[in-house]
Amino acid sequence: MAKFNTRLMSWCVVGISAGGILSRDEWHLRQSPVQSTSMPSAMGITAALWQQKQGARLLDLRPLSVHDLPIPNSFKILPSDTTQPLIVIGDAQAVARVSQTHRVVGHVAPWTLRRDTHIAPAWEISTAQSEVRLKHNLRILDLREEHEFRDSHIPRSTRVSMFEVASAIGKSERVALFCETGHRSAFVVKQLRARGWNHVLSVRGGLLDWKHEKRSLIGDDENGR
């Protein structure tokens, strides 16, 4: 267990330094002058979505493919108001370009929004499959933080810290793990599978796919809004 927790903590440090994937950073909208030459703060999508609720606008400049997670309520076109706080989802060139004319207060790197491709397909379950199997009492554990779970969650899911999953389920129990993007759940599934939990699955695409597909939710984002 100590080794497992050490590996989890190491992964968390990497994730947070890469843009706050694992948790909502207590990051506040800061003043960012138009035509700034400095790179806006990097953040994960969880922090960006929280800032969206505080009034920031998410500008998605990615050329989307089937491997990329769509972001609900984001925009593809620059707003006419150049003073509105923007969080840009895109590469460094796109962020720098928008920063010349608009108030960019943060950016999300595109690679953090790609569905996990480093997990065996047999270890994943789609959002559609999860919803169907929920009717047959599939147990879904939500690995997100408490504030994320309070905002919205899948009906009949249970929140469990990603550090406590191993003690919360039996090795023969069929369980699906769920998070915001599918990254946390995929990581934990890989760790558990390596230690003998052979029936645990990761919900591919996480809450972002679930909301994009307008599936039922409990909380502020009910019905995918």
C-alpha cells in the first residue's frame, strides 16, 4: 500500500505542475493587460471550468479530432469585447496571438484534453456503456475532489479519494472509476490492474464526455447544461 500511495503522490505532483489536472487550483482571475508579451498562467481543465463559472470565457482554438475531449459551453470565435477575461485552450502560438488583442488570463494545453491512449482498451468502458450498465447495478466510484462531486456527478455514483480506492473495493468486484477527463481514472486502473484488481475499469472521457453527450447528472450541470 505504501508503494502504491508513493506512486500516486508522484503522479499527482507531475499532473499539478503540468497544469492542475488533478484538482481545482485556488487560482484567481488576474489583471492581464492587452498586448501582453508574457505567457498567461497554465492550468488544467478543472481549474478552467471553475473559472468559467466565475465569469471567464473559454476559447477553444484546437482543431478537434476524435481523440480530443470537447469542452461544454466553450467558444471558437473571439469575442468583440477585448476586456473580457479569456482562458485559451490551444498551443503556445494561439495563446500568444490572442494575447495581443484580448485579455487572456490563463491557458489549457491541448495534450491535457486528449483521451488516455496509454491504457489497454479492455480496461476501459465508454460513457454510453457505463450508463447502460448502471441499470444493472454497476458500481461507479468518482475519484474527483469533493467540490467537483458537489457541483455535479453521475446518479448513483459514490465519491472515493483516488488514494483510497484499493481499500474501498475487493479484487473480484466489478467497478468503474470515473473522473473529469478520464486521466485520473486511467492512471488508477493501471496501478490497480498491476496489483491484481482484474475487474476494475476506467470510464473513458470522464465527465467531459458525459456532459457533451447530454447524459443525466445530479447538481449544477444537470442534463449536461
